Amino acid sequence: PVEAPVAGVLADGRPLPFRWADGELCFVAAELPAKGWRHYRFAGCASAPVPFAQVSEDGRRITTPFYEAELDACGAFTRLYDTAAQREVLKPGARGNVFQMFEDRPDNYDAWNLEQYYSEHMWELDGPAELSVEENSAVRCCVLVKRAFSRSAMEQRIVFYPHTRRIDFITHVDWHEEHALLKAAFPVDVYATRARYDIQFGSIERDTHRNTSWDAARFEVCAHKWADLSEAGYGVALLNDCKYGCDIHDGVMRLSLLRAPTHPNPNADRGAHTFTYALLPHEGDYRTGGVVREGYALNCPAYARPLAAQDGPLPESYSFVSVDAPGVVVEAVKRAEDGNGIIVRLYEAWGMRTRAVLSVPGSTRAVTPCTAMEDACGEAAVPENGGIPFQIRPFEFKTFRIELAVFFCSAARHALGLPFTAPQKTALSNGNNLPLYYIAPRRQSGAAELEKSMEGRCFSPNRAKAGRRENKFSQNPTFAFMHNILLSYLGKPLHFFPSSCLFTVDNAKNAIEQHQNKQNSSRACGAENAILKPQKWGPPAVNLW
């Protein structure tokens, strides 16, 4: 929500398409980095941008930079012309986005099974619908279709965009049928004997005909995020965000939307359902047509956080990890189960052997190949030019452990790399009335002994007296915490993160260098206790997690 109309610009001054209505801002997040963020600046605007699409008053004819589309009185496509490829998407005389109902009475396991003979009794929802143009702005064009059928009702928003070929069908159904199956059908003008379906960490192919009993038995196929039918040079993908049953036969792509079993629950799936599926015509096959990317864009949309104008320490844009090969997907970034580093899991999605480079943060100390159980299975490598080269086989998934070594200094906006060998006493002084701490080891323990003593423990303030804060070790299964220090001792990095945020420390690197050789006396700090002497607390600067 915002208070007034706005206009956005990128860092180089290019405008951002936007829509402002009813206190809500919608814009195209252009050039968003992988696994990271981008800051978009907005300011006052006298007038809204010009809509990108041309729409008739009744909402039945839409012209966009990608398509010329026509809808009938039922809200189905009677024509969808791809202007870039200069060809029709649908078969001649066919309609797209047609809702088909089937009688669904399995022999057994009513809520689980779908029998091969389900398609023998089918009827289309061809009753009249109410069409209206809900939105036509610089960021999207939306046609609202309302219809009632049998004992149910449906509202669907057909959405076109200026920045992508994808056509979204945002659907809400109040479902009250019995022993019925609802599908959406798209008869596309693509000749191919095999279709491809997305699965975890790859995709599979299935025949689009029923020439053999084996082919006929595959009348329904699981597709996680997309199903694609492509001929040489052109194809169409059917995407979904939560509906995983597909069938593609003789050029007709269908997505199973809803069922209505009566056993064991007589009211199973009755009520309100909201879901989105999408049509993606594209040039080339599923690889060059961007089907994998659009599948993730539909299922894992970016998050937006409105912030007031400020001069924070973070850069305008940042990417934590990325891969330079378009066919390699970073599937997950997570904290390691043992608390030591960050786990990155990626896979090859195009079915081809690939050489790629994994770009990692500049504070990375080492990258180690791991198994899926996060056990090391290769030699640790030091990033060169901010990346780690690797080779990956078709549909292979790989796991890497990133070991970070950084002293984060938000006010000074620089990082102090580790390992950093701490002296017997290291004092951090910032000169800005922010936290001042020092740590003194009781004895020169060996690295292995120190690491063992620190394992599974954290610094936790529990009492304060006479201007000092004395801390005891308390159990913690993963991390060692202290208010604002990330150091290493005897060449072994000790990762001290705050429990919720990092405190600002200015000129920390210079302060450490100044105090490295000082021999001030202090109480000992070993595996049993530690003394921390704070001066004044500073405000939180960055929320890490």
C-alpha cells in the first residue's frame, strides 16, 4: 500500500511500468537478480502510464505486443494469434480454454483412482458468461469472466502482460458437484508425437498417441510445474501452480482442475478453490522457450517489501548465488543442518551435459561439494573471481556447502575477511558510542581443542553488575552467538552472529589492528566463561535471517 500515485525508475533512469489504484502499487520488477534483491525507487507522478494493450469495451478482443486474441460469449478463445511468430496458436476452428466436465466413477478407491474410461461421458461448459474488462494498465490487462454451471460457480481472470508471453488464468471456483471431473482444454496447432512433463530435478517424455496398450495406459501424467508440446521451432506449454494432472493427446492439452469423490468423505473437495494455470506459447522447444523459468516464476513469485526512503548500508541490488548456465537451476539455498555454512542445491534441467560457474558471495572462504545428506564428497575449493566452475551431467543435481568468512561492518560498509588470528586480548572500539567488547583467552588452546570446546555452545548474557556484563556458556545445538563479533582464533573461524540482528561497528578493521599488540590485563576467557564489557548499545542495523 502507498499513499499517492508514484512513478518508478531503474538506476540508469529507465522508467518502470506501474499501476496505482485503491492504495495498492503494482509494477514490473525488471532485472531482479537471482536469489537476491533489487531496490526500486518511486516518486510522485502527475499521470499514470498509458495502457499497453488495446481492449474492446466488451472485453472480447485484446491486442498486446505478443498476441491478437478473441473470446466468445463463454469466455473461451476463438483465436489466439502469435504476432512475433506470425502463426495461430490454436487449431483452425477450435476453441481454447474450454472447460470440460466428465463423469468420474472409479471402480475402486473413489478419492484416488481415475479410470481410463472416464472420457466416455464428457460435456463442455458452453453456457453464457459475463465478461468485463477489470483492468487495462501499463503492467497487465485483465478480463474478468463470471459463469455458473450445474451446482457450481466460477470467476476467472484472464491476464496478459507486457513483459512476458505467459497468459495467466487466475481462477476461483465454488465447487459443489458430485462424481465429476473438471478439465481445461487447449487444442493447439502443434504437431508432435511426444510431450514433456516437469518432475522434480528434471522432466520426462510421454507419447501423445494411443497406438499401443502401454500408450493408452498413460492417459493421465503427473506434471509438477509445466507440460510442454513442441515441434521444431515452436511449442506451447501449459503451466500450473497447484494442479498436477495433465493429458496431451492429438494436440489437445488438458489440465485436471477439480474432482468430486464421495468416499470415504462424502463432501471431499466441496467448497471454494483458488488456483492459477497459464498458457505459454513460445519459439523453440522448452529449453530455448524459457518454459522452466516461467514455471518457477508462476510457482515462486518474488516478494515485495515497501520501505521508506533511507540511506541504508545495503547495495541497490545483490545476488547471493547464481549460475551462468541457463539450463542449470539453483533449487534451494538453506542453512546447513550442522550450522556450519550455507547449503546450495542445484540441478541440470535441459537434459544436457553442461559446464557452469557458481557465483558466490565475496566473503566465501571455501566451497565444498556435498552429498544430499550434506556430507563432503570432494575437495574444498577457494572461489576465483567470485565463482566456482563445475561440470554437471544431464538431469543431475549437485549440492555445495559455502563456508562464509566475513566480519560484517555495516557502518563502515566493508568486510574483514577470515581467518583472522586473534591475539590474547582483542578490543573493538568504534569511537561512536556503539558496543565495545574485548575477549581474552585463558590459555593458548589448540585449534582442535578450542573448536571442541566451542561446539554446540553460545554466549548468552545473563547478568550485569558494576558496569560489566558477565556471561556463562549456555547450550545451543547449532551456532555460537555473541552480540556483534565474528572472529577466528588460531586460524580457526569462530562464527559469532547475533540472535536477531547485527549491531553497527564503525572502523572495526582499524580498531582491531590498533589493539592487536596491546597487553592489557583482564580476567581470563576460556571454555568455562567469558567477560564482555559493553559501553553503549547501538540500534540494529541489519536483520540476517
